[in-house]
Amino acid sequence: MSESPANPTNTLPEKIVVTLRAGGVFFAIANVICVSILAWVYLSVKLEPKALAVTGSARKAIVSDLVTWNGTVTAKDPNLVQAYDTLKIGSDKVKDYLLANGIPDSEITLSAITTVRRYQQQVVPGAVSTPGSPAAAPTIITTDKVEMFTLTQTISISSTNMKTVPMVSRGVTSLIKEGVEVDSSSPSYHYTKLSELKINMLADATKDATTRAEQIVNNAHGRLGKLVEARMGVMQINPKGVSATSAEGNNDTSSYEKEITAIVSVKFEVK
């Protein structure tokens, strides 16, 4: 009696059948995971709020309300006492000049006296090592004997008189004709209400940034959302008509009339 034909499935080894079934389950799970990841990425991108970064600025003209000036009186003499007397006479003449030209005594400050000593030097000829050979280079020796005393004193002005101080800073060197060794620096102009002004400037720069963002979004038929980020830039204070910038921020003190510029970088949600 002949045997019935065997089932093809039954002809496969049992281990191979189990392996194929396990592989099918694995690929099914992997397929679900991949689809889930793709769906998550799509929803994340789709639902993530769109953002718009804009820079705003504000500029304001200001005038200085404080002026400072420094002048230096110098006296030199081999005798320390004589150098001091000469310096005292020179400093008194400078101060009298300032007082006579409208600078109040309360706005004048005299610094401590600085003394520099220059010591005598001696030149020692170089020795000859062998007859007929050139001599060695001479040696310069600094002795402990003072050759000259140099005394200096700084006279400073801090005033709100914006016209008188520049005038006296230019005229004080006329005392050189009277034997006074005086150096005059250029006046420095300052604005003392800068801290208060900076707050207002930053507010104006933020308003400017908001206006720019609204114009951009409206042109794109969108809607501006909430503010999500704001970064303040450094202030730039330049002479009037100058637009120089630096990473640290400019702070001009050379001009009476100035312009201050504030920069703000902001980011808004876009709906």
C-alpha cells in the first residue's frame, strides 16, 4: 500500500519554521516602531511654533552735562627742596589762573605730588685683554647719587560749566611764558543721566523691533504671537553724525554733542 504524499510544510525542519515565524514578528514590530517615529517627527515639526527673529534699534541725540579737565605741572631740579618750591609756585599760578577765569575753588582738585629720581651714571672704559687688541665695550654703572629730581602734580576740574572749562584748558598754557611747565589735556565731556536714558532707549528699541516684526508677518498674512526671547546689545555712544560700532560698545568723551544708539534682538512666535 503506497504512502500518501507528505505536506510541503511538514517537510521543512521544525527549527526553520520557528525562525521564520519569529522573524516575521520582529519585522512587524520594527515596522510599527518606524512608523511611530516618522509620525512623531512629523507631528513635532508640524506642531512646533514658528519663530521670527528681528533686530530693533533706537537712536537719540544728547548733549553733555559734565566736563572734566586735567593739567599737569612739572618741576625739575638737582635739589629736592628747590624742585618742590618751583612746583608749588607753578601749581599756585595755575590755580590762580583757573579762579580768575571763572572756575570755582570747589571744582578744582590738586593731586598728591609724584617724585621721580634720576641717578647719575658713570662710564667705565673697557679693558684691553692683550696688547694691540681692541678694548672691550665700556660699562655703564648707575650710582646711588641723584642727578635730578622731577616733581609732578595734576590739577583737575570737574564742572557743569561747558563753555568756561574748554576755554581755560586752551589758555592755561600761556603760563609757560611765566616759567610754569604745564601740560594741558583736552576736556572730556560726559552725560551723567546715562543709566536712566538706557532704560528708555531699550524700551524704544524693543518697540521698533515689534513694529518691524508686525510688518513682516502682516505682509505674509500671518499673525504675530508672544515674545519668546530678547537679547540686549551694547550701547554705542558716538559724536553727533558718527555711526561707529564696536563689540565692547563705544563711549565717546571727546565731543559735547553725542548720539546714543541701542540695539535689541528679539524673537516672536508666528501663528
